[in-house]
Amino acid sequence: MAVGLVVAALERALAGATPAICNNDQGSQFTSVAYTVPLEAAGVATSTDGRGRALDNVFTERLWQTIKYEEVSLHEYRSPRTAREQLTA
């Protein structure tokens, strides 16, 4: 798989902030030298999910699906600020 897109996204993300930990899957893009070296240079620790752990994010994915279908799709927000206010109310 091509690594260029994920490396470009990583570089853009690191230009804006430096996280303490970057969680990845075991795809060849995320284990490539082109991807891991910039993380190491920035002092970012990496965490890789175990093989076959596709359900690790099921709670978070379900939460966002619920928010999308039971709140966001039912309202027309005037602005991002209005949406944020409504979602945190």
C-alpha cells in the first residue's frame, strides 16, 4: 500500500500539534520507516493495536454513529458554534 498519503497527513498533523502517543494499526503504511521516523524525531510514542483487534474502537464508533443519527442529522445548525453549543448542552 502507498505510504505517501499517510506520511503527508502525519507531517501536516505534527505541524499543528505534537501528541504524546500516536495509535496506529499494523498496516504497512504505519509501520514503514517513512512514517515511524518523523514520530520518533518528534518524541511521539507509538501504540499499535494487536492483530485481529478490530473491535477495539467499537464503543467510540457506536457513540459517534448515535450522535450523527440521533442529533446531527435531525437539526440544521446555523454555524459550527451553534452545533457545538447544542451538542454540549
